Amino acid sequence: MKDEANMYIPTFDDVVAAHERIKPYIHRTPVLTSSYFNDLVGAELIFKCENFQKAGAFKVRGASNAVFGLSDEQARNGVATHSSGNHALSLSFAAGRRGIPCHVVMPRTAPQAKKDAVRGYGGIITECEPSTTSREETFAKVQAETGAEFVHPYNDPRVIAGQGTCSREFMEQTGGVDIMVAPIGGGGMISGTCLTLSNIAPETKIIAAEPEQADDAYRSFNAGHIIADDAPNTVADGLKVPLKELTWHFVSNHVTDILTASEEEIIAAMKLTWQRMKIVMEASCAVPLAVILKNKEKFAGKRVGVIITGGNVDLDTLPWIK
Amino acid sequence: MKDEANMYIPTFDDVVAAHERIKPYIHRTPVLTSSYFNDLVGAELIFKCENFQKAGAFKVRGASNAVFGLSDEQARNGVATHSSGNHALSLSFAAGRRGIPCHVVMPRTAPQAKKDAVRGYGGIITECEPSTTSREETFAKVQAETGAEFVHPYNDPRVIAGQGTCSREFMEQTGGVDIMVAPIGGGGMISGTCLTLSNIAPETKIIAAEPEQADDAYRSFNAGHIIADDAPNTVADGLKVPLKELTWHFVSNHVTDILTASEEEIIAAMKLTWQRMKIVMEASCAVPLAVILKNKEKFAGKRVGVIITGGNVDLDTLPWIK
């Protein structure tokens, strides 16, 4: 990773530029409402459905911005990342659209379905052992051999500016809300949300939703500095990673509150959304609805945006079916 | 059932009137496309998503047209039907919106989830034994006691005119297709589709999709008269019922072809749609996609409409999870 890229804090101009750059490669995803959930909460909920996004998740916004923002010279050797989730899929998809290689370092223990999906988008997988040391060593080796440009899953200004296009679209589609709720893991989506809304809708409260069992952002927020968990375990597997310096910048400056939900609450909210809204979404995306259902009094009477971040679910192992 | 109502063949004027009548009570459901499925079939597929409809299925169109078309005098004693599926839900929903009772005769063996859902919309359930004799006797008794207006799930001109509004919306949204594919069970949706398209897009081919294991419409179509199965068994549980005289009229006059799919093909198409389109839909709605995937050569290069009829799925027992 280039340190100088890491230090740059993206601006709203970067979001606008990102939006122009990535428009040909992403969906302008729909917003949905549900009278059932409105009645249940006593609020007006508006769901931004990034589960319908290309490659199945909002992460294609940041990944596309990084890939298509490279000069031909920079792009020549392709891009590289370490991820076993939606960023690996999204970066492979974006690189494929540009016609450059995408190298992905993944633990050999990652589910076969995830490996197949990355390969389905053209990603080149190098397996490592399931440890931080092995991942870092393997990644350094891959980068040295290929000269590929590193695109971090979230601690990268290009990625954060790309994720910020989601809230920009949402504002165009809805005219704005009182409160915006998004899940928080590494903080890429919430940082993009902060970046956009603090510029074009500064009165909007931004609430981050986190699993109780991976509440490092909650504890960081309250402590005033980053606390990284060792190995959190939650059904919301997209939210296990810790904040990093860039995302901490946005979280500490612009997030109004962080609310948490238990595993049972997350699974119940996930199932209820499938049942009532007829959409397939990941457990990670159910965390916002879980915290809303748990804290109705904070949302009652308000217009509330909810970002549904992705829909890449293993349909063979649903968390409510034992 | 009133015989005279049964003999009336609805016209496109009835569809237009139905559309005006029910607009306040239904969603104008979105149409979705999928580049994945387009590539897979080599066609342009446009999905009309009635799984997002009020009460979770297209059947609310016909039910609402029947309920809101009643005079105050006719409506006074409410409506009644026998169904353990989406028609029971939809009629209960529509009656609730009008503020009149809805009596539903259901076998006592119907899943508790279905009974709960009907009651959730305000339906009043009378249980019968799981036999045709018991159902008919129980229904006659309920009707005699309540004086409620019978609304048949599909063999009713008001219901067929209501279902015809779906294709009318689809035409407004898309400008038309070469082929329209819809599932066939009792034939209510396909009859409404025939009624509308034969009037406003008579060049459109209409293909009905049916489970191999409940292929009474396929055999009727080839024989030239109604053949009713005794007790078909299929995962597509909305499609077990036979054609009746009114729906046979439309099927025999306007359907281009009936194609069938096996249980395995239906389940695979259902799972693939959830995976790729991130939408929850019933097995019955997967039959059109299953026949398209099985007969790609019939659809290649064409613009094809696919009606996704409903999304009321028991999430605890998915057919691909044993």
C-alpha cells in the first residue's frame, strides 16, 4: 500500500468525479419502501437496495472508482487485494470490465462458493493460510511479482469516494431524510456516507449499526480512538474487520451514534426483510433494521434511510435454518 | 357461485375499468432485468415483479377488482372463497381495505403459517377436512349462513379482468415484447394476459409454463378439451389446480404454446433467480424461467416478458435445502 495515498482525505469533489467515472459500470439501484415496516416502526423507512448492485454489493462503486481512475501506466500490471468477501468480487468485476488482471489473496479455508464467484468474474486467486502473517507475506509476494496496484477494501480514498456515490444517488432519489443508517465494519460505506452527507445534507444524522459480537467500532467511538478486535465472530460476516485511520477520520468526525444488535436480532431482522420485502440480502445488511426495531423511539416519526449493502448470500446455509 | 356471472366473458374494457378501480390498492410493481440471465439465454428478458405486489402476489389485482366492484348492497355480507394460497390472502387483504368481512374455507391440514397470514389480513377461516366433498359442503354452509359473495380464485370474470391489469402495466412500462411467458395453474393470470395482449398487442406470443408433474393444462391444450388431474403433486404449489370453463376459453383461443419443466428444473431456476436477481419468489414463478432455460432456442434473440407471480414463500423449508 502506498502511504501517501493513504494519507489523502477524499473530498466531495472526489465523490462527484467518482460518480461520473463509474456510472457506466454500476446500476443506479432502486429505493424501496414497505408499509409493513413503516407501521412496525412508526417511521418512514426508505431502503437503498445495493443488494441489486452489479456484483451484488455496494463495493463495486469503490472498486470501480479505483480501477477506472488508474492511468494506463498504473493499470498495466492490474490490481490486487486481500479479501474473501464482496470487495474481492467487486474488484475482480471492475478489473474485468477494464480488461486488466485482478489478483486476490484469500485464505485457503474460504468457502469454495466465494472462490468460484471471484474466479467467475475473472479474479486470479492466490491462497494463503488463515492467519494475518500468512496473508501479509503472501500479499507482499504477489504484489512484488506482479507490480499490481493495491486497492484496500476500505482504507483507501478512492474506495471511500466511490462508496460516497451511494448516498449521492439516494439524495437525488429521495430528496433527503432525517436519519441515515448504514452498517459498519471496516467503515468504507459509512465513511462514504459521511463524506457525501456532511457536504450536501449536513443536517442528516448518521447512525452506524454494528453486531454486538463485533462491536469494535462502538467501543472505538466511545473511547475516542481505534480499538481493533482480535477475531470477532458474527453472522454478519462482512462486518468483522476493524476501522483504519481513514475510516476512523470520518466515523469520529461525522457519525452521530453507533447502535448494536445481537445475533438473534440480526437474524430475525434478516428473515423478516426476506419475508416482507421479498428481497435477498446479507446478514450484514440486516443490522441497520435490527437496531431500528430495537430502538424504535429514536426513529419514530422520522424519515429514515437504510442502506441495504449487499445480497451475496450462501442460499444453502441460511442462519435461521439449523 | 352464480352461474350467470360465470358465463360472462370479460372484455378489455373490463380490464381498463378494473385498472382504474384497483389503482389505489395495488402497487405498480417494477420490472427488472438481469444481464446474467440475458447472457445465459441469449435473449432480452424483462421480469414483471408481482412478488413485490401488495399481499405478496398478483392475485390482489383480481381480488381487489372483485371486492371494489361490488355495490354496497352486494358487499354488505362480505366475500367468501375457498383457497389455502395467495387468493385467500389477497381477498382478505382487499376485503379489509373495503372494511367488509372475508370468509375463507381452508383445509385444517393447511400450514399454520398460511392460516396465520390470512388471519393477519383479517380473514375469517372456517376449517374443512382435506377433501373436495368436505370443502364444498363447508363452503356451502358458510355461504348460506353469511350470504357472502363468492369470489372464485380464477374462474370469475372480475378476477380475470383484474389479473389483466398486470400485462397492461407491463406494456406501459416496456413498450411490449415478442413473447410473454407466465405460469399456468387454474389459468387466471394467463387468461388476464391473453385478454389484455390479444387486444393491445395481438402480435405477442403467449407461452404458458407448467410443472411436468401437474401438466393438466398441457394435456388439455393438446387434447382440445379440459382434462383435470386428480391430485397433482409439485413444488410449484400454486399451480396444482385445474383449468375451468372461463380460463379454458382464453387458453384455447389465445395461448401460443404450453411448455413444461421438471421439479429439478423448477427448483434450480428458483434458486438461480434468488442468487442472481436477489429476489424472493415462489417455486410457481420459477416455472417460466425453467422452461426458458430448457428451450433457449425458442427465445434466443427475442424480447421476452416473464411474469414473476408471487413471493409468499415459507423461508423455513426451502426446496433446495434437505
